[in-house]
Amino acid sequence: MRFTRQPWRIKTGALALLFLLLSAPCAGAADRGGSLAEGSAKGHGSLSIGYQSTAVDGLRSSNANIIDAGHGTMRSVQIDLEYFLSDAWSVRAGIPYVSNVFHGSPHCPTTAPPQCAGVKPLNPQRPESRFQDDGRYHGTWQDWTIGVAHHSSLRGNHLLTTALTAQVPSRNYTFFSNAAAGQRIWKIGASVELAHQFAFSNFYYRVGYGYVYTERVLDTRMSHHKLDLELGYFANERLTLRTFAMGKQGQGYTLKELGPLTDGRSNDYWYHHDQIIVHDFAEVGVGADYRIGGRYTVSAAYHSMIWGRSVNNFDHATELRLTREF
């Protein structure tokens, strides 16, 4: 199975990710300087760069059944740019560079690689697909994220953000691989986020929901719901502490449903399986944001999967992000 996790925020979209997604958990509430309240944002924005490393250990066929299908590491560097056209409207763009390695049973586009000896061949063979499950890191630019968001204030000091975001593959990268960079399908997501700081308190919360509509592959789409929750505490004017949860559930085949259709892992259903399997999951984590001077924020987060089905078993992920406001 290919590595498929990339939360992004309605910042962002970890992937802006809702996401590429609703929100990258590493993008911090500390950007508010100890408060969710903001002044005029017109003509201002931010540039950020983040690093994420995710450890994968096996495959969750169901939440109770983890298959020993191998292990690997997903590394990515995410670049995001956000700019406010007015106090209410902002635009953003971002792209990650992904580098993955996998150790285990390989995906074999042809019978040529030595690692594919004894593996049932695809019919037809796919020589255009690069073999990547050779125990080495393989990297490439993944999907462009382009979005527009509207920001408004509601009664009771609530902040509401609605967004429309598109994800488009940056190139024809390999998707048939355990070490593949992504699914190589386009996605369009609509999302809404509500944020509120409790009166006379340093606590705040964020709740985000999004629906992502995807390209059809063979006979199905991977359209899905995404939910993001965050509870944070402004320790002081510079430091913000937070805990968060995020999840995804949607359309597609489960592994149990897809298995009988793949003709023993040899036909088009097997070749496209990472593009049509549900990849449902839920994760929880903790994070912190620290503001340096008036323009920079350093963010860090750690999260782990608590539930999943037909998805790689993400053991844990760590993130670091540097954001510069302008």
C-alpha cells in the first residue's frame, strides 16, 4: 500500500490536509500572538516551510487486524504561501516534496526487477511505471494545492473560515508502489472552520469540517469527509500549547471488497488499488507553537493513529514548521 497521509490545514491544508485537508496541525494558533483576535490583514500574508516524518508499520485491513506487510518511512517538506487580498479574503498555494522508502513485499509493474521474481505479473505489464520498492528512498514533488478562503467574525467572538481548495498532481509521478509519493488524482475540497477563544480565558478551540470530491478511477471515486478538532492554551504571548484530532472517512473499496476483484493481484484493479481503496483513519496528537520576534513562529507536533481501515498503519508522525509573516 502507498503512503497516503498528508494532513493540511485550512490554514492550511495538511495538507491547507479541512485540509489539503483542513488544516496542518503544525500551523499554529500562536500566530495570533496570545489571542485569536486579529486586526486588518489586507496586504499581509505568510510563507512557511514544514518537515514531516511518518513511520509506517504494517497495513490495517480493519482496526483490529494489522497485517505484517512491511515497514517504511515517509518524509516530506511542505512549502506554503498565504496572502490576504482583503481583510476577508485570502488565497494560498503550496506543494510538498515527498521522499519515501519501503521494506517488504514489492509492487511490481514488470517482472524485470530482481525483487519481483516469484511475484505474479501484472496483465498487462506496466513498463511506464517506475519500480520503487527496492529498499531505497525515492522522492519527487507531489500535488499542487491552490485555495481561496473567506474569513468573518460572528457574534460572541467566533471566527468563521470557509474555503475552497483544489489539489492537482504536479507531474506524472509513480502511484503503483509502496513508496509512491501519492495517489496522482485531482481533488476539490470545500471546508468550514469555526474558532473561538473562551471569555476571560487563555483557552481556545477550533472545529473544522470538509468534503473532498475526487477524480474517478475505474469505477469509483475516493470522495471523503474530513474532520479536524483542536483545543489550545495560550501559555503567554509567545507560547501556545495544543492537542488535536483529525480523521477521514469516505468512498472507495475496503481491502476485503477489493481482494476478489484483483485476479490474484494481477489486473487493473490491483494496479490502481491505492487510488480506489478507502484509506479511512483517525489520529490524535499534541503540539506547540513559539513566536520569535514579531514575524516568525516555530511549530512542532507529534501524532499517532488510533483507528483505521484499509490504510497503512501509521505508527507515529513528527512535524516541524517555520512560518514567516509579511
